[in-house]
Amino acid sequence: GAGVSQSPRYKVAKRGQDVALRCDPISGHVSLFWYQQALGQGPEFLTYFQNEAQLDKSGLPSDRFFAERPEGSVSTLKIQRTQQEDSAVYLCASGLTESGSPLHFGNGTRLTVT
Amino acid sequence: GENVEQHPSTLSVQEGDSAVIKCTYSDSASNYFPWYKQELGKRPQLIIDIRSNVGEKKDQRIAVTLNKTAKHFSLHITETQPEDSAVYFCAAGLTGGGNKLTFGTGTQLKVEL
């Protein structure tokens, strides 16, 4: 079946604008993660959902970042009042169960804040 | 929290040679260690993983070893091919809580003809 799908693929925002990034996980996957990947670096954890419950948001860098997964499927990562340091690739990953399942990543959304 | 260090940052080998990438982790509670391959502009793809109850795992030309006592694990690629050229990331995590992973900084592998 289809893998993890993210949209848009690329997003350019002016500093101060709000953005919304979408993730469609693999159907039936319980776990959903958001990661931030700066150029030349490994992905860094932002937040974790188990179904619709956000169980860990310790990686969100500021209160400008907000994520939701209201029906336990599609997730949205919202960044308010974007800053240049928010420029990065935002990766979504999903796993079949809440424990022990390999994570499958989407292609990411490349956000550039000008 | 967990901290993962990865070496080397770049690795160049001749086609047919072996490549080894090493990682260390800090949290002794970590029990899951995947390796991802990421080509430029593409998604990280899982190539192999190992759990803490196993010391070694092999899948064709790829193998991973784990030393829990020393808290390090390694990726071994034999008979390298040009299509192996990519960035490789190690990661460490806990299978509980959905498999939250901490990633290394990546190794750029270049396989030269």
C-alpha cells in the first residue's frame, strides 16, 4: 500500500507567517512522530502521537509549534509566526503499533523562511 | 536524555570494499537500534535494525553488531556498490512509547568506481 505521505513537499514562508504541514500516515498505524531535520544533520524528535493522543511533545522548540491528530490518522504540524531558524525539513514517521514497530518516514516538507 | 554519536562523518571506499560505521549511545535503557539510509532529497529508509537481546544481525551484504556493555553498535556493508552511496544514520530508542528515536549526525558514504 501507500507509504507515509506529506504535503506540501516544499513551502516558502515569509518571516512572521503561519504554516501548516500535513502528514498522512500508513493506514492503521498507531504511532506517529514528527521530526525536524536541519541541513546536514540527523532528524531531531519533535512530538509523538499514539492514535489521537499526543503523549510526548518535549521536542517542540517553542510554543509557536503545535501539532494535532484529532481522529488518530492525519496529523498537522503548525508553526506560528515563523522565524528563519525554523527553516528545515519536517519529517513525519508512522509505526504499526505503540511499541517495537519500525518507523516509516515520509519524504518530508522542506520549509524555507525568508 | 539519550545522546548518540556517530563516526566517521564521511567515508570513501572503493567499489567492492567493505564499509564500517560506528555509533555510541548514552542511555543504557535503550533497546532498539535501527539504521537508516537517506539519499539526497529523499526519505530516510530503514535498512536494518537490531534489538538489545541480539548481538548481531545480518541481511545479505549488510550486518549490524551491538555491544550493550560498551554501549556501541556498528553497521557493516560488504562488497560495496555505487548505489550504496548515501547518508547513513544510526539511531537508538526504546520500543515502548512508540519507538522514539534519537539519531546520530550521519555518515556520508561514497563508493567510488
